[in-house]
Amino acid sequence: MANGIDPSASMAALFGARVRRLRTAAGLTQAELGDRTHVVSTRITQIERASGAKPTLELARALDEVLGADDLLVELWPYVYREAFPDWSRKFMEHSARAVAIRQYAAHVVPGLLQTEDYARAVLKVGRTLSSKEQLEERVALRMGRQERLGAPDRPELWVVLDEAVLRRPVGGQAVMREQLTRLLGTSAESHITVQVLPFDQGEHDFMGGSLTVLTMPDDSEIAYTEGAHDGQLIEDPDEVRRFVLTYDRLRAAALPPLMSLDMIRSVMEGNHRGAKVPSRSERRRLAQEQLQQSGGGRLRGGGRRIPGDRRPRP
């Protein structure tokens, strides 16, 4: 334990302990390390003592290079960064990184896993206290990094229900929004991603005003997460989670089938808002049955797409 700091107390303390050990091994003083990484010596002191502001990604990279840490400090940095988030948000990110299936209802913005970089930047800079443009870019980079799991061998099944408002609100401007809608259309080529749209004509529902995520973990347990504009709640009690799963299934059933959802996204992207014909419930039911017959049978969830069975979340 160096200077009375317990490395197990936090990720920031562990990061600081590693910096101190590497600096000492390199025979550098705090002032010398500060000079080489272009920060004042007191900043190095703060990092080693896990006090003051957390290191930025740029500083972590500079420390890693100067101290020859072989990316150790860069790899630790995301965990240090997450400590700046409330407990419920940090736990949600940790669970999401292990989930085998992710089901989301988004009321206001496209979920982070499907956001483009410019869309994410526009979302993250609103309503947050950012000390610098650098901090904003770090948050964008971290969000883009989380998307890499969608291309990994252990990628989760992702099922997203978007409120129609998500499509209509031009976050970041028309050009940014067009790119984002194009990204949503591109999910049609990704077999592990399903996108549906909940149209305005469905009226009120059980989850107005908030967003909902249901995670299925490797042991088949489920966790729910609700989020508003300024706070969130992680729900792990099985009985409570089951109620949120039922709510999600109702939203998914009320949404347009996947193919019709893509048509609506395309229509909005092309600016033909009035031309985005929303079929009636009876018509959607009929089309869903046709899809089922054409596919040769199987279980239907959320508007007509057949679920293979073993990896799709159970109701």
C-alpha cells in the first residue's frame, strides 16, 4: 500500500498505484513525469493519490507511452472513467457487457448501441456539465467502443423498439439524423439485430415518458433497467423484473412488424412523413400471420418475426 492508498479501494486508486510503481521503476520524479506528459506535477500527485479529477483518456495514453506500460493504463482507463457515473448506471454498463440478449424500448433517442458517432455527440453534449470538448470526445469514444461487442463472437441478440418520436426528432440536424436513420436501416442485414417502431397511433401505453431495457444474462436470469432524463433504476428482484418483461412484450406486440418498421424509417429518412402509411392492428395481425406461414411455422414475438428458440429471450 503506497502512501496510505489502498489500490483495491477503487479503480482510480488502482490506476494511481500502477502509475506510481511504473514511475518509480523508471526513476522519474512526479515533476519529470509531468514534464514528459505535459501536465503539472500536482496533476501526477492527484492521479497517484486518486484525488482530484480523474485522468483523461489522452493523459492515460501519454502516461502509458512515457512509462512503457504496454497499454496497461489505457486498458484500465475505461474502468476509472465509469466510476464517475452513479452506481446504478455503472452496474448497468457492467451487466450489459455480459448480457446474451438485450431488449430495449427507447422513447426519445436511438439507444447507444445503434447510435452513429455524430448522433451520439449531439446527444451527449445536451444537458450535461462538460468541462471541455476533450471530455465530450472521450464520452463519445467510450460509447462507440461499447458498440464493438455487436461484432464480437459472443455478441448479444439485440431487439429494439423505437417510439415514432425517435424517428421524427432531428437530433444533431437533418444531415446527422439522415445518417442515423441509414444506420437503422442497415440493421436489416444483421441477423442478431431487430428494430421495430411503435407508431403514434397506438396511443397511450404502460411506459410513456421513459425508456426500458431488459437484459438476459448468461445464466438465463434477467435484469431490468429504467431510465428518465436525469436518473435511472436497476431492477434485479425477479418478481419486479417479470412485470417489466411483460410491459416490454406488450410494447413489442403493439409495434409495427420489423419489415414495416424499416419501411417507416425509410419513409421518414426520405422526408415523406405523410407517406409513411401506418397499417391498422388487424392488417398487421394478418401480415404477421402471412409471414409465419411463409416461414414454415415457428413462434412469433413482437409483430411477426420468427424466433429460432434457444437464444431468443423467453417471455
